[in-house]
Amino acid sequence: MTDLAAIAALPKPKRDFLPVLLPVILALAMLPLIGSGSSWVTLTVASFAMGMMIFIMASGLTLVFGLMDVLNFGHGAFISVGAYVATLVLLPLASWVQADSLLTNLAVLAPAAFLAMAVSGALGLVVERVLILPVYGQHLKQILMTTGGLIVAEQALYALWGPQIIPLPLPTSLRGSFIIGDIAIAKYRLLAMLVGLVVFCGIQLVLNRTKIGLLIRAGVENREMVEALGYRIRRLFLGVFMVGSGLAGLGGVMWALYREQVHASMGNDLTVLVFIVVIIGGLGSIGGCFIGALLVAMVANYGGFLVPKLALVSNILLMVAILMWRPRGLYAVTSR
Amino acid sequence: MTDLLTLAGVHTHVGRYHILQGVDFAVPEGQTTMLLGRNGAGKTSTLRTVIGLWQASAGQISLDGQRIENSATPDIARLGVGYVPESMAVFSDLSVKENLVLAARDGPLDDTRLEWIFSFFPALRRFWLSRAGSLSGGQKQMLSIARAIVEPRKLLLIDEPTKGLAPAIVVALIECLAEIKRHGATILLVEQNFHAARELGDKVLVMDNGKIVHRGEMAALAADVALQERLLGLSLEAHQ
């Protein structure tokens, strides 16, 4: 067994830092173009906050895409449902939302977010069993079924809550900004960044430090082999789908508070954005999704400030540029 | 010698293709059964059907007396079947350790067994925390086999483990498989390398066009050049 025992040193694994550096390079490159330091900080913080909210919405979709090879065009429904469900708590308890105490605000915000996640996750269970289970492995039918599901969900929201836009004011203690010299940093954006980072770290912790995480990572790469090792990957699919739907619901609440309004088509409006992030990041890659969300938000904010007319197409241009550079996204995980 | 695995009249359809066309054979416990045949004969399809990745459309498959032809892959694996696919299918984004942790589904890794595996696959110890994707082809094959034997299994299904490896690595790998065999494993081994087949096989099955066209002792086939040429299109000697 000489030849198998002869162990040549492995080539040092190449650590691919370039995608991680992209947001930093982009931010620094924008500084001279924007001119004003305070505007640059405001735009950068706004980008980070917006990116975190998009990441929360997109993280579930990228895992579902990577692990289950499911094109879920109905992902936006979970975003809308999450936002609407939150209004069930936030509107009746408006006095708590308008109270001056941060603790009182959070005491109503936290249950609203948890309820939104729970209902969106439960809806994910129903959607997976009813709409997706019959069409596993059939992309065209998946697109038709999930797009249909999105339309049905949107119309159901109209039927239940009416066609009007529902105002959803920010809790009092999250209004306004922290002022540091010339720089104003919105309080809610800081909260959005914090929540986004917690979600990112939580997902990374589960994926890298638990056996379930190992199974998800292995399943993204080769579902068949995971089954041949004796694991029922369908159950794992369902769990990931529910968690992904729940995160979309949380993202919906965050986004609705950011916009201070809820409407039935908000999920539909965000679907394209979320798909762009998932494609840019590389299907199934949480790290890629995180960077992709940041880049999309930065391009939208910097682009909107510098060349407002470009804002409409900036995300598409970004996606084209990234895919020309890396056709399978920033961090390719699957071979699909 | 009891039969651990038996296939009786097994047919498999993949899409509109009729791949296995009534496969019958038995794998005796504690022995290595070679499955030989030309490319496209149905060898890989046979292993995939046994492990349940492709559902048999007709026939019976029994493992240790239990019918499994309608069972799902995870259930078959949990009955004690280890599978080493032709593509190796190591999880390249996971470390060597993580690949083996996943394979040890019944609990934490058994240190004694791990030492036994390291004794013939020393590279796995050295690259324990390295990404499996950065291993060489031979090392990936070691990992793929180690994954199948990290816990005791009743039956090992191994698909062309020497494919694409350098000749020196092949010789070493044959020694490793022989050690696993000495440990009492029951193996159904698909192999195109006749040297490997002769070294490892107790019994031999030859497939052609989705059917078993020959079954017998490996030693008898190895000694009969005319039979080799008739069944396989070339002799063992021609392959040396």
C-alpha cells in the first residue's frame, strides 16, 4: 500500500476573498464620486441595512434552490404574509408601538416578528406539501405552480385585508437618527443591520457546527449520496423550506416597517430582487447570498444618488456583470 | 454459506429505457462477488437498483431475508448497506472529518474503527480537516470507501473503485479492499479492471444487455481464457 501511504502535501486550498472584498472596494470607490463624507456614510449605512433585509428574505430561497432544486417563484408570498400577520399584532397594540419606551416597543415588535415567522413557516409547510411535492424535478411545472400560488396568496390578502395600503408606523423609539457630527444614522437601520447579522451568524453556526447543517451542505451538493448514507432528505427539505419561509416572513416584517406600509403586492415586487441576489450569490450559498444582497443594496443606493435614472436597471446590470465574471455566481456551491 | 442479497427477475426502467431485463443472482455472506461486463451492460444500474436510487419495475430483491425492492434508499441504507458510487460522490465542500461524521449515522465516530481505516488509508488522517474537494482522485476514492465502512455494514456495494486512477494507486487500492474483505465484509463489486477482479473476487457474475449471462467461481473464469474472451471480449492476460 505504498502509494496510498505516500502522502504528498495537498495544495493549499485557495481562499476566495475577492467576492468578500467587492462591497468594500465598491464602497471605497464611491467615496470620491459622492464627494461628501457624511452623505457617503449615510448611503453606506442605508445600503448595509437594506442589504441585510434583502438577505433575510433571500437566505431561505437560496437554500431551497440549492438543496431542493426548486424554483419557488412564490417566495414573495411569504414576505407579504409575514408583513400582514405582523399588522395583526402591531395595529391593535398601536399604543405600545407609539410608547416612548424602547422596552415597550420591543415587547410588541418581538411577538409580531415571531408570529409572522411562525405563520409564514406554517404556510411554507402547506405550500411544500400541496404545490411543490407533486412537481419535484420539473422546473417548468414548479414555475407555473409557485407563480400561481403567489397570485392566489396575493388575491387572498386583498380579500382578507382589502386593497388599500396599510400604514405601519415605526415604533417611536426606533424613529429618528443618531447624530455623530455631520453624520445621521437612522436607528431602524441599525436594528435592521443587527437582525441581519444575527440571522447570518445563526445560519452559519447551524450550517457549520451542527449535523443538520452538515446534512444541508451535503444535500446541496449531492442529494442522492445523502440518501444513500441513510438520511431521509425529504424531511430535511421540508424543514429547510419551512425555515426559509419563516425567514421570508421576518424579512417581510422588517421591510414593511422600513417602508412604513404593507400592501399585498409587496412580496411580488420583491421577488425579482430576491432572485437577483440568489443568482448573484451562487445557488445554495449563504455567504454568496449575503454579499449579493449587500451589492444589490449598494448599487441601488449609490446608483440612485449618483445617477437616479440608472436606478431602474442597476440591479440587472449588476447581475449581468457578476455573471459575466462568474457564470455560476460569486460562490458556486451546486453544479446546477 | 447463506446468501445475504438475492435478486430474482429484477427489471429496471429508466425513463423509456429498459435497463435491467430480468436480473437473477445471489451474493453469499462474507464473500466478494464481482460484477463484470462491458460498458452499458447494466452493472451500475444493478447497484443503483439494489440501493433504491432507481426503483425496480418488476422482480424481487431481498437483503438478509427482508424484501427491499419497494423500500426507499435511506431505509435500505439503514438496513446495513454501504454504497460507493462510481463518481465517488465525496462532499467536496465538507472536510474529510465531516464526510465521515455524516457517514457515521449511528453516533460519534468509533476511534478503534477509525484507527483501522487509517491503517490502510493514512492520507485520511493527514488531511482530516482538509476540504474533501482538495484531495487527489485516489484520496477521494479512499474517503468514499472509508465512508462506506466507517460503521460495520452488512453489505458493501462498490462501483468501479479503480476507475481513472493511476496503476500504482490501483494496486494499493486492491490491497486495501483485500484488507476490508479479510475483515469479513460482504461485497458486491463492479469492476472493469480484470486484475482487481481476479485478486478480490470469490464469485463472479457477468452481465450483458441487462441480464446475467454467466455466474460461477472467479478462479474458474480467471483460468479459462476462451470463456473470458467469449464473455468479456478480451482475456485477463490481454489486460495485464
